[in-house]
Amino acid sequence: MCDSFDGTAVASTFSTAYPHIGGSLGIYKGQPTTVSGNSEDAEDSHHVKHQKVETLSTTGWTSLADLPRYDFNDSIAVDNL
């Protein structure tokens, strides 16, 4: 779940399609974007690495192309490319 804060109140917005435990959050094309992370495998309770990338718009999270490989990463803000 993604929350927004206007300086006074917190409001819940949209959930991503994938959990991004330990992933990164940055800005891509002016939109908050979450990159990779781990998701917990409910069957055997361990974390599964994934390369999922999702970006947030006014209508919710949209999946982008997966990262080519999973690695530790940091996010940065990038102007429209």
C-alpha cells in the first residue's frame, strides 16, 4: 500500500502488484517508481528476489519492463529520457 502525506494527514492510495521488500523508490519520468526487492513466499516463508519495476500515476501502479537481472540497487531521479 502506498500512502500520501500532505503535511497534515496521511491518506492511503494504491497497492503495487508485487511486494517490494528491501527495494528502492525513486522518480522516473516525474512519477514515483519502485524497483525490485523481495517478496515473501507464503509456502516456505523465505524471501524470493524479483526484478519487478512499477510506477505510480493518478490511476494506480503500472508495471514497467523487469530489470535485466536482480542485484542490490539504489534509485535516483531521472529527467524524462
